[in-house]
Amino acid sequence: MSTELSMGIVRGVLTLVLMLAFIGMVIYVYSKRNKSIYDQAARLPLEDSPVVNPAADSVTNKESNGSSQS
């Protein structure tokens, strides 16, 4: 009986901790000081300029120049 009781307490505490973590994340995401960050992230797919990845550009430039590493 004590094992069942202790497992019930562990599950209850784990549920409480996860619920508090979820509520904390929701409060963090919807806080007004983070609004500009999430507004900017929401506009990323709609922007005209592509995101530049220097590593991908160097690979693309090597392939287009015909140079290869053997």
C-alpha cells in the first residue's frame, strides 16, 4: 500500500510541476515585453529578402566555379 501511495504522490507532484511549467511558458510567450520578438518571427515567412547562410553560399560558389576537392 505504501508503494501505491508514494507513486500516487510522485505522479501528482510531477503533474503539478509540468502544469506550472506550462503556465509559466504561456505567461512568458504572451507577455508584452516579448511581443516584438514574436511579431518579428511571425513576419519572417513574408519578407522578400532571403536569409543568408554563409556556409551554404561557400558550398554553392565552389560548385558553380567548377572547382572540386578530390
